[in-house]
Amino acid sequence: RLEISDFEGLQQGLDLLKSFKLDYIKLSPALFDDIDHDHGKQNRLTYISNVVAQHQIKMLASCIEDPRQLVSLCRFGIDLFQGYMIQAPSKVMNYEFSTEM
């Protein structure tokens, strides 16, 4: 599997998508910090989502710290998430996936 980390969607990074058969891109947290209010970042993330979908690449967002951020990023087609909102770093997955709140 091949991944690019800290992907920000700049032209150089987008050119790499055409040059390599990537499986994943790990988005830079700077790309979605304050995504709810920053229309420029929303537009950039929408564009990135469209491009990676054409190349069948999965997107991963790290540093997810609150539910609002997680919900916002789901709207952009992010496939995978990492961060303290889900679980602090650990060797074992210990998260309650209950639907009850």
C-alpha cells in the first residue's frame, strides 16, 4: 500500500496523484482546521475529494478531536479517521460503539 502523508491539496501533491498508484492520502490537519467557517478550505477539500474519487484513493483525516469536526469531514467523503475523539493512542482498540447516548 502506498500513502502520502500531510496532503494539503497543493498542485504538486495533486500532480503526484497522476504519477503514482496511491491507495491513501492522509490529509494535513491544517486543511480542515476550522472547516465549518472557512469557505476556502471547504472549496479546496471538495476539489480534493473529487480528484481522489476519480483515482479511487481513500482519504484519511487525523487529529480529530471533537464530534463536530468528524461530522463536518464526513460530508466531504473522508473514508478514515484518527484522533483523540475516537481514542487516545493505544495498542488495543477500546472504544464503545454503542448507539445509545
